Amino acid sequence: MRITVIGTGYLGAVHAVCMAQAGHEVLGLDMDAAKIDALSAGRAPFFEPGLPELLGEGLDSGRLSFTTDPAEAAAFGEVHFLCVGTPQQPGSNAADLRYLHAAVEALAPHLHRPCLVVGKSTVPVGTAAVLAAKLAELAPVGAEAELAWNPEFLREGFAVEDTLRPDRLVVGVTGEHAEAVLREVYAPVLALGTPWISTDLATAELVKTAANSFLATKISFINAMAEICDATGANVTTLADAIGHDARIGRRFLDAGLGFGGGCLPKDIRAFHARAQELGVGSALDFLSHVDTINLRQRTRTVEAARELLGGEFAGRRVTVLGVTFKPDSDDIRDSPSLHVARMIAAEGAEVRVHDPEGLANAKSAHPELECVESVEDACAGADLLLHLTPWRQYRELDPAEVATWVRAPRLLDGRNALDAPRWAAAGWTLRLLGKPAPAPAS
Ligand code: UGA
């Protein structure tokens, strides 16, 4: 099939590459010429395992190309995927839909033959119906430019895998034709036995916001338990393991620590609550503001624990932050909990050095006040305290005895409860964990 993908950010670039991999002819469209030049030259504009290889294969096959021209995209495709961002509005909790409206306004006037426009962006419920009306009004082909909604559930770091082999496919449609077209688009994925859920537009939109809200709630639930564990000397990891054995609960997304960040969960729970308030049912989602508060409190709890480890004062102390991205296997620093903590500690007068395997370039341009250091050893040199805040594999592979020779004092706060605490303690480190007692350092 001939498919266009509008918006080549995280979602769109991965979707375009994967659709070409699935055998379709794909044209990616973006207004950002630098991004289009990079993609056309085979350079992925962000770090995502497996993406550069598939981008190269797509370009070499001749099935994948990119443009900045909406008229070219309209003439090319029989199916147009909308993959633009829906960030949080400045000064409000609601989602900013301007890029989505701009994409429809740019594409629609060039639609002269019947086609299917498929939204993938995360949106407040009700958006698809508004866009469907706008599309029919602006497109010369009128209502034969149909709209469907097909939310995306990919995780950064596993984006290619999640797109080619998703847990499920959800489509919101207003008729059988749209569903048939989407079944054809996803035929190779359906052939793997992937569950297919076909529903109305509103339910499809809600599936995405409900899923992200549930995941965020799960993380804040376990972090609330971590606070109780800290007050009682109990162990949150054992607690999570034990409740996670109950298949109704499940162990995944019960890792307590610094909490969630990124370009999705935080803004999605806020936008969902804001939309519910607009609909007059805000109280149904009031709990999401508690989920948000618990999550943000993990950042201040981490700063307090770090201050305590330093004997009560940050001023004049050297603190090394390991990890600046919001999660490992990504270079994304949007709403990164670790960067937030690093900035709070720097604001209290500590000399903060940060390290990350992939996120330093982004951190450096967004926060020039932080000292970004390329090697872990240099970042740790002379430190009074290490903060392990993004659980990259590289940090789990460090030798605690060797790291002890780099720092001024062997103090470590593991904000992700991901390092081998007994091993670090045995090498003489004074440890602090979130939600569980730390083993005493070997003397
Ligand atoms: C999230 C969802 O998991 C995807 O299904 C969804 O498609 C995506 O948002 C989106 O809306 O586009 P992502 O933002 O890539 O994916 O990251 P997650 O893997 O969900 O992690 C989010 C944050 O939660 C990270 O900061 C991570 O460190 C934290 N986390 C995760 C925990 O603190 N504890 C856990 O147990 C799991």
C-alpha cells in the first residue's frame, strides 16, 4: 500500500520505518527540513536501538522516502498516518493540539481522491470527531477523506519491536471500509496472531490515555508503598515481588524509585484529568493528580535523602549524577526525573557533574549550568556522593571497588534500586536506597 506518515518525531519516524519494513511504500512528511534531510541521509534524529539499521534498509529498498511538501504527501498516499506531538500546553495541564490541527489543515486541501487519514497521536477524547469534521470540510473530496483512530503503545527503547510485534492493535472507525483498509495495512502484524480490537473513535482515543494512566498509577502506587516501607524498615522490592506473583496484579511496572518521567506518562495523566474536568466528570479522575503528586514527591525525597547522606549540606560538595535520560536505552531527557534532581541539587549550591551513555548532548544544550562529563570515571572523580538515577546497564556493570578509588568519599544513593547493593556495601560504600533498608558498609 502507499502510506504517508505525517510528523517524523519519535512515533512517526519509527512508524514510517516499520511500515516500509512491513512491505509498504512509505513517504514521511515533516515541516522540519533538518529532520527530513537527516532521515533521507539515513541518520535517525534520536537514539533508538535497531532504528538506524531499519532506516537504512528502508531507504535502500526504495520503499521509504521523506518530504517537506504536504501536496506531494497527499498525492502519494491512500492511507495517511498522523503522528505529530501533543505536548502539554504551557501554563495548563491540557494537551496542546495545535500540531495536529496544523497537520490536517496542511494535508486536507490537497486530498482530491478518497483516502483514509489515521490518527496515532495521544489525544483528549473527542479530538478525533472534531478532526473528522474538519477533514471533510477542508478536503476537496469531502467525506470520502475518512478518519480513523489507531493509538500507538510503543515504549522508547523498544520502539521497533513494539511496532512490529505489538501486544494488540486498536482501531477506532466509523465504518467497515476503514477497518478493512487498516486490516490490510497491518496484515503482516495480524499474521503473527496479534489481537485486533475494532471500536468507535472515542473508545480508541480513551484506550491510550487509560493505559498510560493505569501504568502511571501502578508506579505511583509502589512508590507510595516505598514511603511506607521507609517509615517502617520494610523492603519495597520484596513487597513488589510478593504482590506481583498474584497474576491479577503482575510484577511489571512495580519498580519503586525516582518515579516516572518522559514525554508521555506525566503529560498524559494531566491532559486526561483536564479533559475529564472539561467534560464535567473531573472528580472521576481526581486520583490522577495524587498519582502526579506522589510521583513528583519521589524527586524531593531523593534530594532530601542525598542531603542527609552528605550530613545536611550541599553547598561546596561535589555530587555526581549517573544517568540524565528519563529511562535507559533512550537519549530523551523530556521531564527526566534525574535531571530534575540534578538541577535541584545544583540550585542548593552543590557542584553537580552528570554522566549518561546517550543523553549528554541533549542535557548540555537544555541545561548549560550542569557539568556534562563524557567518561564515568571523570564524572566520579573527587565526588562526595554518587546518585544512580537512570538504570543504564553500564552502571550495573561498574566495579564498586574500582569506583571507590575514583571518588572522595564512597557514598551512593541508588534512586532506582537497581544496583547490587550488597556488593557495593561489601566494597565499603555507605548506601541509601528508596523504600528499603541498605546493607551496612564493610569497614
Ligand atoms: C510509555 C508507555 O509505557 C507506552 O506504552 C506508551 O506508548 C508511551 O508511554 C507513549 O505514550 O508514547 P515510555 O514513555 O517510553 O512509554 O516509557 P515507560 O517505559 O512507560 O517508562 C516511563 C517512566 O516510568 C520512566 O521514567 C521509567 O523509569 C519509569 N518507571 C517504569 C518506573 O519508575 N518504574 C517502573 O516500574 C517502570
